[in-house]
Amino acid sequence: MYFRKLLFASLNFICIASFAQTFTYLDVGNSKSIIYSDGNLFQDMANSNAGLEIPKNSNKHSIYASAIWLSATSQRNGIPYISSAYETFGFENKFQVGPVDIVNQVGDQSMQFQTLWNVKKSEINNHILNWNNPNYTTPSGIASWPGNGNANTAQNLAPFADLDGDNLYEPQSGEYPIIKGDQAVYLIVNDYRAEDTVFNLGNIQAIYAPLKVEMHLMLYAFNSPIPAISNTIFVEATIYNRSNASIDDHQDLRFSVFADFDLGNPIDDYVGSSQSKNMFYAYNADLFDENFGGNSGYGNQLATQGVKFLDYGLNHAVYYNIGSQWNGDPTNPKDFSNYQRGKWRNGNQILKGGDGYNSACVNPNSPVKIMYDGNPNAANLNGEWTEISPCLTNSGNSNAPGDRRMVGGPSVPQQLLHGNSLKVNFAYVFAQDNSVSTSVGSPVGKLFAVADTVQSFFDNTITQVDQLDAKPLEFTIYPNPANNWVQINTKSKNFEIEVLDIKGSVLMKDKNKTNLDFSALKNGIYFVRIKDKGSVQTKKLILSR
């Protein structure tokens, strides 16, 4: 936030800070965001500034900092254990860079993993066409892509096109990273820090322990003519339990995203959530968003920023404020754990109405885990629990605006056994009025529409190429790489065939056709998918003329 300071010298592109954290920028589409190798998202630590700029090059920002929180609770020999990994503002981070040394059960410190990787689709396409050209230089993101680990880590750390099937990443032989979007940033962190720490939990002692997880993040964005997509940053998070022992099996896992919203002027914001959209968000509390601290506000065309979960329903969404009160900053593992379970910092249940704690219109018989789930854009605010109408009526006082933070998370499976993994997809979504705003809820209505567009895009475009084929069919493509004509060889007698581009859009569709003409398509990567009685197989095709 505007008063938090942490200064260090910075360079450009992929940079190294004084405490040896690297950072880079995701800047395709209509936003520009700073990303650190330790999982700290959007916090411009060099300038003590918000680090998610949208629109790009506007000096307008919507988030100061964001990160993933993980926690699990258990009892061991009657002693409460809280295992957690989280980040708040860069300097309070329980993650460290790199994968896990599974053999020795420590964080791997190999230098090739002490970084993050920034790759563009255009670079991959160029690599496919020119990797064997003696005048070609492989971009660093492709050359150093962590396709393989070492003898002590997992064998494969990042997805890649294994063209010769030997399970080795060989960019010098034309292999390349598999990314989503038109640009992707990939990072690997773990929480194998110092072992158990004792802390006081009321009048008893509890143990704070690492989760023993390794987390892989792929943040990606698109150059899209659709503003809802061009404004969105997508995140694929994969959590691996790298422990070798059943004592580290988790039965109460929580996954959350923390967001410190700085929507233009950071001190005049409200927050809300929508269970139907699986989203929490911030919006302006009045009809003009002023400049503040060297940053431009959004003026009289109000904006709103949200965090939307794409493959699980919303489980909890809680706001908290600066300070040490019941709804203040978390300071110990129990505080983080309580917020992740839809409770106040002190462990009290959140109650519907008012401030959710002790105001006059709180309903003591209505505990909730999702705060301010009403619609601030509703024509009638009666019955809508929002910061505009905290007492669920059109009349009465609105909340005082301020600097808002929220933590929200999806209903993920709570069991994560050693050797297993969990994947969660979410997106940072944005909307803005394109004319003078007539109500503070107006951009929220647009954000709800954006949320639907992003969900449809994710369901029908991104995941088409990414889905695992449950019952693969056998077929071959010849030649591959190809020029114009391709021969499909398969034993299937009654099949559908589709050709998709790298974004998952279906370009060609036919039945039982074995000779395909690609002369109308440009050079690049495509996917040929065959379906027969519920069986599906997809293979890559490279067009190179």
C-alpha cells in the first residue's frame, strides 16, 4: 500500500533484487503486471507502488499486491498443528524459490531454478521454424525452460513438447515449452523452510509447521480483440505435496488468493463478492476516483477489479483492514488460518449484516463465510448485503470507504496426500465504465458480465487443448512438420476430426476424412483431434513452408 516501504535497486525485464529475487513483467494484452520468482504478485517493491497497471501505460493501477495462501490444520499427540505457506507483502513470505529436493526433503538451491521464465507464443513459433538455422539464437526463456529437474527433484517440472518421446527437454533439437496464452510467466516455489515453530494459541501452545509443498504457477494473458479477455490475467496453480511421509498428509487443506486492492486512489474503495460468479472484487465508493500518490485515478469512468475462480465454487471471501483489531492484519499462522476458513482474525464467526461482527444490524443467527455477497448494481438494494447497504436496506448509512484487502478461495478438495497434487485455475478480471458513471455499482454490473465471458472462454477455449484424453485413439500424422497436405492414418472406421489452433479454437471439422488440405492456414502450431465413440486423441501438427 502507499505507506509500506521496501526499497531495492532494480533493472529491467527479468531482474535481480538485492535479496536475490528475480522479477519480470507480463505485459501482453491490455495490462502490465510485475511478477516475482517467490510468488509475490503485482507488488512493485522497487517503487513501493501498486504493480498491476490496467490499462497498460495509463499510470492507473488496480492491485497493490496479491499472492496465494495455503494452510491445513491437524492434531498430533493432542497438540494443535497449523501448516501453512503464505505471502502478504513480499517481506513476509513463507515461500522460497525453486523445487523440492525430494530425496533430502529440503528446498533445492540449484541456480538454474532460482529464477522465473517469461515466454511468448511468437517466440515459440519462431523457434519451431528456425531452431536449426545457424543464425538463430534461442530466447533465454525457451533455452532455460525447466522441462526437467535433477536427480533429487521431480523428473519433469514444466510442460514441454517432447517431439522424440524420450522425456528429455531438448530445445537444441526443436523442442519447446507448452504455454497457455500469447505470453506466459512460469515460476516454481516451495515452503521447505525451517521446521516446526512453537507459538501461543490462547492459553495453550501450538505448532506452526511447513506444509511441505511445491507450487508451480503459470500466469498468462492474451492479445485479444475482446476487452474482457485482453484485460484478464489467468493463473494456473499446481500444488504438489512433496513429502515422503504420511504424517504430512493433509486432510483440511485450504487454498486462498490474497488481494490488496488499490483501485486508482486506494483509500476510497469498497469490496464485495458473488457466489454465483465465484468471485470477489473491489469497486469505488464514490462517483469520482482521484489521483493519489503519483498514480492516476480512474476519474469519473469508474473501474472494478476482481479475482474469479474458474474450476471450483467460491468457498470463502473475507475483507480485512489495516491494524491489529478483530478484522486487522494477520500476524500469526492462526490468523491466516481463520481468514481462510471464513472467520474473523480472532476466530469468531462472520455474521450477515452490517460489518459482519458487532454493528447494530448484524444477524446473530446467520453465520456466513462469504462477505458482502449482494449486488451493488441492483435497482433495489433492499435485501442486498453490500457496503453501500450494509443493513440490507435502501435507507441507512453506507460503510466508510477505505483501503480494502480481501482473501477468498474456492471449495477445493481438502485432502492432499504425500505424492499427490492439486490444480486450481483463477483469473484477475477487470471492467470499467466507458462513459461517465451514474452509480458506483455500474462497473460491478459490467464486471459480472466480464466474469461470464472469461468463464466461457476458459471452458470452451483454453481447456479444450489442455484436457487429458481419457481414452486415447491411435493415429499418425504424416508428414509432420507439413507443408499443405497431411495424411491421417488410423484404424478407426467412424470418427470425427477437428483441427484447432494454439488457443483451442476449432478451425476445421469433418468426418472420416484422412487427407487434409492446410494450404489456407499460416505456418505455426496446430492440434489435430480425433473422436470415436467417446474416445479422444489429440496430436500436435506443425506447418512449416
